[in-house]
Amino acid sequence: MGTAVPHHIAIVMDGNGRWATKRYLPRVAGHKKGVDALRACLRHCGERGVKVLTVFAFSSENWNRPPEEVSGLMELLVLALGREVPDLNAEGVRIRFVGDRSALSDKVRAGLLQAEAATAANTRVLFNVCFNYGGRWDIAQAAQQLAARGEAITEQSLDRAMALAYCADPDLLIRTGGEKRISNFLLWQAAYSELYFSDKLWPEFDEAALDEAIADYASRERRFGRTSEQLASSDKKAA
Ligand code: IPE
Ligand code: IPE
Ligand code: MG
């Protein structure tokens, strides 16, 4: 049985667009509401003792959306960062951005750097925001680093070159919005994550919904390739 509270939760925050469309609102209104849900979720993670929260905010493929939605998401990111950084500091949250920054505008890049620098000393919760991130991009950039250094490609060397090498792999991976797919999120790091799918649209995924996911996680048996019997006997030895 896993520990009751996951150390690291990763979330595919899906369903903002549908939330807005159902209300005859523009899709960007759904993304705005999604930021509020994320704020509450991050706070709740801190209260529950989750040490790392990693969210999928913009995928490598999301550039294919209508230009006004893409620019709306970029603006929203800059706005939200400007507004939230003081509160993140007050809550002991360190924010880090994960993804390919080369395609982002100077303004967005500066916003990311500023938020990272302003929260760099915080240690209570680590908050990774995957932005212009793709699991395939991550594996490719790791392999490119090793090739450039002339290093041998092994599981261990690749693992050390992955974008999230500074934290443990996610214990629990949640996707809201009803779809049951990974959409190029943490392909490498989710190898042994427990998966949890919620039909709730992301703006509706509140503290109670997160608690349900954590409770579900607590009931799972994480075997990492071993058998139940082996786990039971190693539990006995540890006790
Ligand atoms: C997820 O919500 C947020 C981003 C991709 C930025 P969507 O915008 O994908 O919402 P749906 O899936 O269209 O409802
Ligand atoms: C995944 O959601 C990306 C983010 C949540 C940022 P999408 O809505 O882009 O995924 P697909 O296209 O439905 O697979
Ligand atoms: Mg979607």
C-alpha cells in the first residue's frame, strides 16, 4: 500500500474550453476560471502535505489552437504571475517552469524568469508548470544533451537529463475533463505513476475532488513489478 498522501501529484488540467462553451462564454473565460481552480488546488496541496505539484498548462501541440486562444493563454499566464507571486511567497511555494522556452515571446519568458527568481528560496511546496511542454520534446532534449556531451545513453543518464530531474517522479497523475489519454504529458516520468481520471471539467475540480483523488490513491497497491506477497513480507521486515 502506498503512503496515504502522494509526495508528487501531476495534473492534466483539461476541460476549460467545454466549461466555457456550456455557458456560452469564450474559451478564454474557461481558462481564467481554470487559473482560479489551480490556485485553490495548489493551496490545498500545501495543506494536505503534498510536496510537489506539476501541472500541464500548455502543450507543444496547443500552438495548433486558434491564434486568439493561444494569445489569450499567453496573456493570462503573464497576468496571473504578476498577480500571484506575492501569495506564492507567503505560502512558501517555489514555482518552476518546464518546457521549451525558445518559442515564447520575450515578455512571457521574462515573466517566467521573474516568478522563478522571486520564489527560488521557498521550500514548502514545489510547483512545476509545464508550459510549451511535451513528453517527446523532453526525451529528445535529454538525448541531445547527452549527445552534445558525448555521454553514453543509459536509463540513468537520460533520467538525469530530463527536464524534471530535480524532483521525484509523480506518484499520482490526475486527468480531469473525462478524456482517458496522456496527450504527450510526462511520458518518461509517469512510468509508475498511479493514474486517476475525473469526469469533472478542470474549473469544477475543487478541494473535495482533489481529496477524493488522494483517497483513491491511498487505496492503491504500488507493486513496481513485484508481487503482493513480496510487498507484504518486506512490510513485515520494515516494521
Ligand atoms: C485544458 O482545457 C487547458 C489547456 C489546454 C490550456 P481545454 O482548453 O483543452 O478544454 P477542453 O478540452 O477544450 O474542454
Ligand atoms: C492537454 O489537453 C494539454 C493541457 C491540459 C495543457 P488537450 O486538451 O490539449 O489534449 P487533447 O488535445 O484533447 O488530447
Ligand atoms: Mg482539452
